[in-house]
Amino acid sequence: MSNRIVSGRTTANAEGEVAVLLIGMRINRFRAVHLWLPVMLAMFRMLRELEREPARGLRNRVLLTASPRTYYVVQYWESKEKLYAYATAPDAFHHKAWALFNRKERSGRLRGGVGIWHEAYVVPEGSYEAIYGDMPAFGLAAAYGQVPLDKRGRYAKDRFAYRSKEAEATGKTA
């Protein structure tokens, strides 16, 4: 991701459906480092794997914290199909990490020391919009590129109303 500031107001150049995954962990017991640190390290390893293998479909990610206990990643995917394919691929690190986590959970070895969560959203065109002012590409714009705001509309209602040529040709609407 470039840190080059783009002057003026821009918007994301996303077209069509957008797949977004929020995935994270909560440290329930700070002193149980042996329980929550492997979860955190596994997430970093999965992100490295996805960066090395762009064909799997991760377009961009943003690492965030909600509190000293809660850490998460916002991920933008090429499609829900690619997201699901990665989640279920036997050759992906996710498969190994998830199997290990499930074994530990079933055996009672996690004992509430760490919580995990995810939320997945598939957002149809016409149901998202974005604005960035004097910002490097971030979030949706880092995933799909930035265009000057006027290309999609000065106001949010105009950006929500934007339809790609594909959507116009097929008659798809939100």
C-alpha cells in the first residue's frame, strides 16, 4: 500500500459487488499469553500467505484495534467465492490453524483465554460509497484504486447511484 497522499477529494474505484470480512480476536485474560499469542501470530501468518498469493483473492486489508483487548482486520476480497475458497482450502494455512484451534477448544485447553470472531458482508453495487480527502489510498480505495470524486458524484446520494457499465448492461441494481 502506498503512503502517497492524493490531494483533493477522491472516492474508491470499486465496481460491482464488494466482499468484506471483519475478523479478529479478543484477549480475555492478558496473563494467558500462551493462549492468545498463537491466535494473533496465526492471523499474521495467514495475511503473509495471502500477500504472497494474490490469486487467492485478498485485495487489501487494514489492521485495527478496538481496545487493548480487541484486535481485528478489515479485509476486502475479490469475491465471496474466493473468500470461501480460501477459508476451506486444505492447502491454506487457515485450514491448519482452524483445525488446531478447534482441537484446543474441544479439549478445553483454551479455557476462555481468547475469543475469536468474524463477520462477512457481501455488498451489492449501489449499497456502498466512499470519500477520502487528502488521503493515501485506504480501505476500499486501496483495494480497488482511487478516482477523483467528480467521476462518481460530489454527493453521497450520487455515489450510491453510480452504476458500472456491467451493471447497466445487465440491468443489475441494488
